Amino acid sequence: MHSTLCGLRPPTRPIRKTTVALAVAAVMQAPLAVHAESILLPRIDIIAGGENAIEQQPGSVSIVGPSQIEQIQPLSTEDALRTVPGVHIKGEEESGIVANIGIRGLSAADYKSLILEDGVPVAPGLFVGNGRYYNPRIQRMSEIEVLKGAAALRYGPNTIGGVVNYKTKDPIDGFAISGRVGSHQYRETNVEAGTKTPSGDAKVGLFYTRAESDGFQNKGFDMEDLMLKGGMQLGDKQWLGAKFTYHKNDANISYRGLFLGEYKAGAKYNPAPDDYFLTERKSFDLNHLWEINSDVSLSTLVYWSEMNRDYWRFAVNNAASQAAGRWVYTDNVAGNNRSFERVGLDSRLTVNHQTFGIGNQAEIGIRIMDEEMVDQQINATRANPRSGTISTDRVDSAVSYALFVQNRFDVTDRLSITPGLRIENYEQKRRDRQNSANDGKSSNTEYLPGVGATYRLSAEAQLYGSVYKAFSPPLNSQSIVTGVDQQLDAERSNNIEVGVRGRSGNARYEVTAFQMDFDNQITPAISGGLTNANAGSTMHRGMEAAFGYGWANGISLDANMTWIPTADYREDRGGGILRGNRLPYSPEWLANVTLAYTKGPLRTALIGRYVDEQYGDGDNSEPITGSGNAIWKGKLDSYYTVDLTASYDVSKQFRVFGAIKNLTDERYIASLRQGIYAGPERFFELGARYAF
């Protein structure tokens, strides 16, 4: 929490912090068992077990592994996700401070896909709101899993597009330091250190990143990220793991972008030089795995997080801004500041059994989660830009309970069928600390069935498919308006997908066709005296294809394509949104191509990405227009970027690497908000890593 804001926030709940501290102490001080040669720290993976686990998923699977992350040399998790079929990133700034992830034609400006880190939700609020405000740092990630299809029922909410799981690195045994420098005074330092007991039954380590930059368009940031992670074996059949993270980032970014004339003139300055987006987050996860016997295991995860997001924005003079063709600011400052706290429990029982005389695997799970958001607006001035009077002060909270059960029936050695059901119950409350007349609550229960199947065509090819229902809950601000329960159901999507995956010699492939019938969406009410209603729907149809081939001479080709011909509104919404209009930030075509070469210690890659034209608003207006604080509208042209990366292992301990991002210096419009966000220009990086 920033000291300049003392007194503006309510005290956090000390009991929860004390519990976390005691849990950390217990992990570090518990007696260590012997007998184990090595330990894998327990966690909830959405795909665990390599190729065999992928074959068991009745849906599309993408994994960005360590070698791909090294090849891409990403600055953010969003950089790495761009290579995944079906994923579109709405660009705002190059370091990916906020999340803008769209999957399968869902607008990248919304939050309809679930983002996890080691199985734990990372969005500040799933039910209370504001899923975009935090993006985990790529520097401490070893792998990214992306899962679509009925298997996503095991997680929730917001699984309409699918589930993304960032998997953090395990501690190393030793010490390593790495760093890189780049354009715009980019400077990054990473430290990894770890140790384990002589018997290998316990290990602990830390990962620390410090990065700062003046930023493209002078959108600078100063970030530090710490992860402490460790675990131990408890006897022969139980394991315990713990992880603590701390993240802080002061970013000179804003919702305001360039005016059209400025963009066309090639402007490279920050259009909001005095706006700041300040985040601070702490989290703690405790994992326990108990292999009860060879057929039964129980995984239990307890998690806690606390986050502050302070957004200080200067007001503008709209008339003067329009006349000047750039933003003209006043001396008034608004602090749109929010703090979040979440506590959750996720427990999963897996049972292998022989019901009906065939192989079965059942999974039964529960999740209990309590989250709270304190939402304050502070009126300040240029003379005192980080303090002032509170004009809005409310507390949104939600308690949710989920139960899911699924069973995979291995009907034959080729065919497996997996039916499942998820039930989510949630209660949302709003408390206005300035006007109790705005207090209210709302509750709902969702039943989400699904069934998936896999069929082995041959030793190297497999069919898969699924039909399932997914949902996204209304946020507190939608379900409770001026104290009135809007009687909203969740937004729901009936999803269908079918695909084939496999390999032939040195070639590997996956092709998936999908449809998402997304209905019950929240729109302005037209009757009944309510503000909001479940009255909107969209249709999404498309195809994803991925292909890879490796030659014996060290050259490899990886390519994927996403085609979404249909991502349309199915009714008039008002405000120019008509039936048949395309959703914003939903390109029809996306493509990624990587041509790589490896020979001995040298690895190089040429990475190309294509993004088709897209709209900045659902009214599908063509010219880019806008003024003031309203969301700007218009059609964004298609664009492509090319990155060149390389690394060289000087020795087993020492590696150097470098990259040129946006090699052709393509200038393009990445997105619109209150103005134009330009895509980052050509960017140079050079780095090294040494392991002791």
C-alpha cells in the first residue's frame, strides 16, 4: 500500500494475514521425512502427465513449454500467449501490465476466460469485478497450459473461452543470475537461488525480478516481483508445498491514447504523462497431496491474495482537447482506487476404479471462495495528486461454492467418454459506506453439464469432441444497482467442439472446429423497472489449426491459424449495435509462423504474427472517431509483426541471448480506448544468464 494513501482504505483483516504467516512458519519448521530421492512440489495442473495426459483431454490443448518461452523471449505472459491458436491479445502497452485476452472470438476487451497460476485464480475479482488488473510475470513461469472443451468444467467461473494456467518454476539447486537490456532504457535483472536437503525430500528457493523502463511512448514502469517456493515430503505418501509472491509495479500508463492526427503524424510521446497505474499484490498458496493408495489420491489447495490497484488520472478539458487535437488537462485528479482480498479452498479427489468391468477415473472436487473489493474514488488536485476527499466508498463481496464431478469411462482401448457436472452457487453483496440505501445482495445457482469423448483412430491419431455449458457470472455492479437486486442469471454459453490431433513421422498437427452459442448476456433492461436484464446473445463459429515439422538438419517449422468467420451479435443492442454486427476485438483471421534453426549451442528463430482487421466497438463504424472520456470507435487495419531471436550456450553455465522485436518496424493501431494505442515500434534486447 502506498504511504500517500494512508487513512483512505479500511484496515485489512489481520486474522487472515496471521493465518498465512503461521502457515508459512509451519511449512518451514515442520520436521523433514527421509527416504525420498527427489520431490515434485504438489500443485493443481490442468494438464498433468505429458503426452498421455493430453490424450485424455476431450478438448483442444496447447502448451507453451520452456523451450518455446526461451525461443520467444517474451516481455510478458501475453507475449507468450500470442502464439496459441484461438488467442487474441488486445494491445495496450508492451509489458502486458493489464490482461486483455480474448479466446475464440470473444472480445479481448472482456474477461470470459479463466486465468490461473498453479491452479489459483489470478484475476483480482472473479465475482466482484475487475479481472484485468493483474498479469503474472513471465520471468518466473516454466510453462503455460491452455485448455478448451468440456474438461474446463473442472474449473470456474469464466470458462466460456477456456482456461489458461501459468505454471511457475520449481526451485533450482544452486544460484543463477540473468539480465537483459533493451530499447527505451529497458533494464531487467533476475535472481534464482535454491537448495534441497541431502536426501532430496525437501527443497526451497526464490525467484526475484527487477525491471524498469522509460517505455515506448515514455510509458515507463518500475516493477519488482518476488516468489518464494518450497515443499517437503511427509512420510511415504504425502507432500506439502508452499508459495508466497510479492509484486509491485508503478506504471506511467493511462486509458488515454493518441488523437488520430497525432498518430498519423508519428507521435511517440505519452499522451497522459501524469497518469499512473500503481499495483501491489501479495499471495500465498498451500498445496497438499495425499496418495491414499495406488488408485486414490487427494489434492487440496488453500490460497489467499491481497491486492491494491491505485489509478490516478488527470481530468481533461474536452473542448480544448478537441480544438488542440491532443489532450488538454486540468488541475483536477481522480483516484480510482480499489483493493481486493481473496481466500479460497480447492480440493479434488481422484479415484481409479473398475465399474462395469472397464477402466474408469472419477474426479470429485469442491471449491469455496470468499472475495472482497473496496472501491473508492478520491478527488484530488495537481498540488496534492495522491490524496483528497472520498467521493465514492463501497464494499463489494461475494461468497461462492462449487461442486464438480466427472468420470472418464474407458469403454474400449480406443474410446473414452467423460461426462461431468459442475454446480456453482454464489451470493453477492454491496455495501455503500456513504449511502446505505444503495446496499443490496443477490444470489444465484448455475448447473453446468458437459460430456466429452476421445477416440483413437490409429497409434498416432486421435479424434476428440465435447458438448458443454460454461458461464460467466454478473459482477456486483451489474447485479445490484442502487440497492435493487437486478435478478440476473449468469451469462451462459453452449459450446461444441470437435477435432483431431496426432503426428506422422516428424510432423505433428491439431485441427479443431468449434461453436459457442453465447446467450443470456447482460444488456440494459427494457421493461420491469430494472436497470439490467439477461437479453443479449452472440454466436461464435470457427476453426483452429496447428502444424509442426522438424528436419534432421536442425530446421523446424511451427505454424497455427485461427479462422473465426462468425463472431456476431444476434439482436439489436442499441447505440448502433445491430444484429449481425461483429464483436469488437475479434479478428476473423489470426496466424503465427515460427521458423527455427538449432545447431549445437546455437538456437535462432524467426517469428511472424498476423492479426486481421477488427473493430473497436460493436457498432462496427469504419472511421476512427472519438472525443472526451467516451470509448473511441472505428475499424483497425490488419497488421503483421516479425521477431528475430537467438541464443548461444557459451558453456553449460553461461548463455547469451538477444532479440529484435517488430523487425520491420511495422506501425499499427493495436487498440482503442480513450484515444489510439499504437503498437510498439522496433525493439532491441540483449541478455545473458549464468548459473553457478
